[in-house]
Amino acid sequence: MGSNQQFSHRIATLDDIPAIKELMGLAITENMKAYLTVAEIEAAKETMGVDQTLIDDGTYFLIETIEGGETVLVGCGGWGKRRTLYGGDHTPGRDDSFSDPATEAARIRAMYTHPQWTRRGIGALLIRLGEEAARAAGFRRMELGSTVAGEALYLAQGYREVSRVNHLGANGSGNLVIKMAKTL
């Protein structure tokens, strides 16, 4: 597609979860191949996936376009006003209590782009939508947990590394999470 591709966005609903899961699966499997081994991708899946609190809170966006007369889901992601930094419903160590906008950061969360739609501004659009909504909710800082594959995008959007943690997956492979932050 050309650079004039038109994208629209909307807030995800519970009915969107099957399509979100399908997109996430494709993005994890395909988009990370250039950065991780198959075993590392499997380990990463342990901390990636749908976080229903984002949908329940109305903070999860779907990016769509029209292709061949059909609406196509090309990206998803959002922002969190809860303390959980990353992960899906199944991820251990979650803290679903609400963050205090006066003293704590909001989170950029669960960003995925369909493999056929990478490098077209979808990630930057999702970040902008999340930051604008978090700012409107009174947050002054953003944090996120990045994969190696997403690090360059976040750096380009003004995020800076805070720390790196390598989690050991059930298969013995590492799953690197890069904590990054930005002042709004």
C-alpha cells in the first residue's frame, strides 16, 4: 500500500477479543523473528497477550483500515491507568490497582502491529493516542515494558531506558523486558 494509507481508530470492546488474539499471535510470531530465536519467542509469549482490564477501562485502541472494501484490523494497543507495566491476563505478578496520576505514571500497553502492516506509522499512532488520553486523565509521565523488537520505536518516540530485566521462560529461554519512561 502507498504512504497515503488511511487508518481509523476506535476503542476495543469485549467482542473484539478473538480478533485481537489473532493479531497478537501473528505479531508475536512474525515480527519478533528478526530479533529472537524461536525458543525466546515462546518464552516471550508467557508475558504477552490480551489484558482485559485495558478493554474494561476503555483504554485499548484498535487501528483499522479499509482494504478491498473490508475493514481490516492492522494494529492494537493502548494505555493503562493501573500499575501493571506489561503482560496479559495470564501474566504473574500483576497489580491491577489504579495508579495515582499526581504521583505515578500511566503505561503504554500491549502494542501489536499486523506483520503485513509494519513500518507504516501504526505504532507511532497508538503511542500518540495513548499519551493524549493519559494526559487528558491527568497523568504527567508514561512508562512501558518493551521487547527488543519495540525498543527502536519507543526510542524514536522520546522514551528512555530505565532498566532491563531478563525473565526466564518455562522453556529455559530468556525474555528481556526493557522498562522505558517519558515525561508528557
